[in-house]
Amino acid sequence: MARLLAPAGVLAAVAGAFAYVGAVDPNEPGHYPACPLLRLTGVYCPGCGGLRSAHAVAHGDLATALGANALAVAGYGLFAMLWAVWAVRVARGRPFRVELRPARLWGVGVLVAAFTLVRNLPFGSWLHP
């Protein structure tokens, strides 16, 4: 089944990345670079805590993962669903397309902007990594 090479390759790459982050703890200083936005401005970007979140997911600790970066955890879940649909459709010989229409892109942008804004306001401190 040569047509499954692309989904298998993507899965292998993502599994390798999670395995690395699972093995090299981002909570220990010196392993990964600091977020430049956080370092320069003190503002949490939408990705801050993403590596800690991936580390927690790799260790099966969903509560810690959500606390580190809830948006990243939602992204991991969305990726898993899209990958599964892609793999099944490819296995059945059907095409798979994700249409990124402007309304969807704007929706994602608004969601990321709202997450970033709320996590940097005093009442959103529960979203800090």
C-alpha cells in the first residue's frame, strides 16, 4: 500500500517529535530556547507552554497538558482527527482535502487572538503556562 506512505511518514514524524519532547523535559532549563516574545515583553504568546503541554501529553497527563497550553491540546486533538480521516480516505483510495476558506481562517485567527488576549489579562491567569 504505497499510498499510505505519506500518512505513515507524517505519523512517524509527529511520533518522533513527541517522543523527543517526552524524553527531554522542557521544564528543565537549558534544553529549549525561551520564547522571545515572553522574554522581551512578558506577554505570553499562543504557543507559550506548548512544549510543556506536549511533554505532559507524551506522559499521559492530560490535566497538566491543559494547564500548560489548552489551545495546543485542542490542536493535538484536531490533528489526530484530521490525520485519522486522511489515513482512512487514502486507504480507501479516496482523495482528502482540507479547504481553508477565508471564514475558517478568520475563525482560527480570532480564536488564537482571543486565547492570547485572555491568557494575558488578570482574570485569565489560569491560562498561564
